[in-house]
Amino acid sequence: MNKSILIVIVMGISIFACQPPENKTKNDLANPFLTDWETPFEVPPFDQIREEHYIPAIKKGIEQHESEINAIEKNSKTADVENTIVALDQSGELLDRVIGVFFPLNSANTNDNMQSIAREISPLLTSHFDNISLNPVLFKRIKEVYDKKEDLGLDDQQVRATTKYYEDFVRNGANLSEKDQRILREINEELSKLSLQ
């Protein structure tokens, strides 16, 4: 390549690189939680994440998770590892992503805004996870797989996953009466508030 052309290209790139960044409003910034992360090892793009991104992303994550749980419930096929345990395990990816960034940051580097966000999202998350743990249709499907796990030819990992989900649901109140589940919801709601004080 001609040396003078190369010099012109390098100068052009240098001038472009030195331009100040465009001023963007909050509305102009895409919510990084709602996009694919093109970072090494899919590390959160902390340089793009802003406090105003958390609540919309968590609400969207809850909405998606509810839809995924609903699909498991409505599956007309007999409950098995794939359509129940694996489907449950793979659900809630967006919500997990946001929670996995927000709560560690709030613990390590909190401020008034982050604490305000935590107070807003904590009851939403508590209610959402209670709705899953106390979902009788979902628990019935999990129990069906759990009860016949020895007859399904499952590998060790599938047996562990099935057992874990069954036991987690039982510990979280799935076998309680409706009255006791209502009491449990109230206790969980109160605990979520107290945990932020």
C-alpha cells in the first residue's frame, strides 16, 4: 500500500477516535440486560449497565419466566425429565441474569438509588417465586417425575436434578394446605421487607 495513503487513513482513524462521544439520553441507551452480551465469557457489560436498567429488566424477566412456567404447566404430554425438570431448570434465564448482577452489586457497592430499587423489586421477586414454589400444577408434574424416577432409566444427574426440584418445592411449602400457603406468603413478604432494613 502506498505510504501516503496509509498515513491519511491512520490520521483519519485518529481524528475519528478523538471525537467526543454523542450525548445520549436515558431513552437512547439500550437496556443491556435485554440484549446478547458479546463480552468475553459473557461477563456482564458493567460499563453499559445503569441503575435505570434494573427494574424494567426484572419486570421483563418475571414476565418471561411466568410465560415459561405456564408452558410447562400447559404441556399436554405426560410429565418427564425433559418437558418438566429440564424445562424448569432452563426457565428464568433473563431474570437470573439481572438478579445475578443486581444483588451482588447492591451488597458490594450500594447507594440510595440501589437500595430504593431493592425495596421495589424485593416484593415483586418474593411474590413471583412464591407463585412458582406454590404452584400446584407445576408441583404435580415434578412429583410425577420424582415418584417414577427409578423406573425412567435416568442417569445420576437427572435423578439428582429431579430430587433437588422436588425437595426444594416441598421445603418451600408446596405440600402445605391453601390456608398455610397463604400464611407462608405473608411471612415471606414480611421477611423480604425486613431483609432490606
